[in-house]
Amino acid sequence: MSEFVTFHDLKDSSVFITGGGSGIGASITEGFIEQGAKVAFVQRSDASEFVAQMQQKHGVTPLFIKCDITDVDALQTAMAQAEQAHGVITTLVNNAANDARHSLADYTPEQWDMGMAVNLRPHFFSAQAVTQGMRKAGHGSIINFSSISYLMGNAGYPGYVASKAAITGLTRALARELGPDKIRVNSLLPGWVLTQKQLDMWATPQDLAAHLDKQCLKEHLAPRDIVDATLFLASQASRMVTAQALVVDGGTVVTG
């Protein structure tokens, strides 16, 4: 259970998470389980070990559906399967992404399209899939993971940065369109969260020190730091919060 918050309305609610079996996504899945929610998640790689860990730790087995989110039909079929198992999805967390580094010079149209197919397109079509159910339920929360990378104007992965900027635009458009149905849509923008992937691939001592120097709070972010903000946006505790971009980054960038 969270050290800080319990959102009573999340108990027994149906939650769907993309990329919910590793990194930040795994922490989010566990966070919702701790709140008593019924969690389903998709991931391209095998997450059976993580599922077993959740069963052993919490006595709850999240529904894992192996799925490549670039296949929109497969994604929407997985969401229908989750609804059949847990009831109408009232929280959708679009978390999955690929922040592979790439340059402007040698990036191909095919790589661009694949980047958008992972980092942007699923946010639209997963929202499309849950809208009817959320309308029937009388409420819903869609949480789209963006990134402070575009607010910082980071170099080294321009296609990824473009997709993360587009997510906030999509969020605002969907919030306006779905607001009359009491469906809220927000973006969550993490800072540099030190997942195992980040530590293994890109977190050099020099870069870590340089980034920490930019933060107001002098402590690196861990996946768990993103969980409570996600739970807040899912809960009716934030019932009048929509079309917003919530930054959780230790004070690296300033919004407003």
C-alpha cells in the first residue's frame, strides 16, 4: 500500500495499463493492485514472472495479455478481453513507450512511422476503445504518459520528443471532446526515472550528475515516485482535473 494515500474509489475498479509489466509500468500496476483495483495490462515481452511476483506478494494476479501495441486490432481486442474479465474499464493508463536514441541524419521514414506506432498511435486508439464503456459508467480517467524531454528540448531522439509533445496536444483535444461525458484526460510527464533499462543503457555517472544539478530536489527519481500521481489522476479525488500536464520530475522544468 502507498505510504501516503488510499483512494477508496479505486477499489474494485477496472484498470487497463499499456506496458504494465516492467519499469514504471510495473510500479503502476502494483500501485493499483495495492489500492484494490482489478488490473489488466499488455506488454510485448513476457511478464509472467512479474505476474507471479504480484501473486506471491499481494495474493492478487493481474491479467497479463501479451500484445504488441503497434497492432491496433490486437490492442483493442486485449482491452475487450480485460473488460470481459474485470468489467468496464474506468481507468486507462497509456504508459508504454520506446525512447531508443536516434539521430536526425540517419532516421528513415519507416523508423519514424514505427516510433509513432509505439509512442503516439496507441494513445488515440486505446482511448477510442474505452470511450463507450466510460460513457455508460458515467465517468472515466485516461492518463497519457508524455515526458519532460520535449519541455527540455532534448537532443538525441527527435522523433521520440516529437511524439511526447504530440501526446499533450492529443490529451487536450480528447479532454475537450470527452468532458461532457465526465471522462477526464490528462498527461503525466515524468522526469528522468531511473528504471533498470535507463541504468543499463544510458545513465552514465556524468549524465546523472548533470541532470541532478538541474533538479530542485537533489534526489534521482525511481519508478515508485510516479505511482501516487497516477493514482490521483485516476481517482475521483481529481474529478475536476482534466486537460492538464502534470510534471513529476523533482523540479527540472517549470510549467505555467
